[in-house]
Amino acid sequence: MKFKNLCLLVNDYKKCVDFYTTTLGLETEFDLGIYAGIKSGENVSGLSIFNSEEMNKTIKTNEKAVIEFEVECVDTAYKMLKEKGVEFINEPIDIPDWEMRYAYLRDPEGNLVALFAPLAESK
């Protein structure tokens, strides 16, 4: 079996595609008007599995999934998106146990989105 894709099922297709492309700056591979493919980066795991209790300790929420984006600098990305009107769950935080810096937000459908960078590279 080969893992191919993780698909978000959304109610407002256009708003979500615009959020991920225009707001976050990702590129589409294709857009069929009801189904779009967003380009992924190199060395992408595709599907990750993480202990939800550990996530809950960090952001005090009980989510079933998080969409993660590695950025060059969490603080720069946070500032840029705040200027575009994106509301964040938290300001950027260091998570030493994970060796990462994170900021969390929600997409237009309420899905949890994480921006992260390794601690050594994020400051």
C-alpha cells in the first residue's frame, strides 16, 4: 500500500483554497473548482501520527489533526500573517522537548494549522 494524499473536506471550497494559496502563499498543482491539489515540499512525510495528550499539554486543545508547515522563521511568518489579518491561537513559542518553535492558527474551516521551525534555525 502506498500513502498518496490527505484531503481536507471543507464546506467553503473557494475560501479555503484562497486561504492556503493567497494567505499562506502555497501553490496549487491543479484546481478543478471542487478539488485542488496543493504542492508539497521536498522530504514530506505525508502522514504523521502524534500523541494527542502531548499536543494538549502544549496548546490546551483536544484536536484530531493538525496541518503543519515548516517555515524559515516562525516569528517572521507569524508577523506577516498577522498583518494579513490571520488570528493565531498563540504567539510563537519554543517547545524544547520537540526542539521546535511553533505558532498555531486555524484555517477558515476551523482546522488546526501549525507553523514550525527547528529551534536552532528559528531565532
